[in-house]
Amino acid sequence: MSASVADEMHTLLTSAFAPTRLAIINDSAQHSGHMGDDGSGESHFTIEIEAHAFSDMNRLARQRAVIAALGDIVGRRVHAVAIKAGVPAE
């Protein structure tokens, strides 16, 4: 059985940022039948991540770093990702 997209994202983000907190929430059911819903059940996600690696980055830089770490997942395999990236105790 292959890993879910959420599992792949978890692995990539853990490797890239060593987060102190990471939650990957599958929001796909809320978008069923809407644009971008491919029927896979893995089209829309929210990522909540806290890592010390973000300490010298502004909000946009953090989001770009997360998207870069996910490689081809965003835009190719997943339609939409909401990102909440911060530093621990921020």
C-alpha cells in the first residue's frame, strides 16, 4: 500500500525543518464537488508547522520554504494548501 499524500508531506517537512509541531489536516471533504476536487480525497490540506528554522524568515518566506520542501506535491498532486508556519512560542 502506498503512502498517503499527507504521510509524504509529513516526511518531507520533518526532514526539511525538524519541526517542534506539525499538523497536516486533510480539508478535502469540505471541497467535495468544488473546483480542484479530483475525487481522490487528497486535494486540499492545511499545514500547521512550527520550527526554529523559520526564525529569520517573514511570513511569505516561510510559506515559500514549505512549498519548496514539498516539491511537486503542491499544484500537481494537491490543488490547494493553506500554510500556517511559525516559530515555537511565537
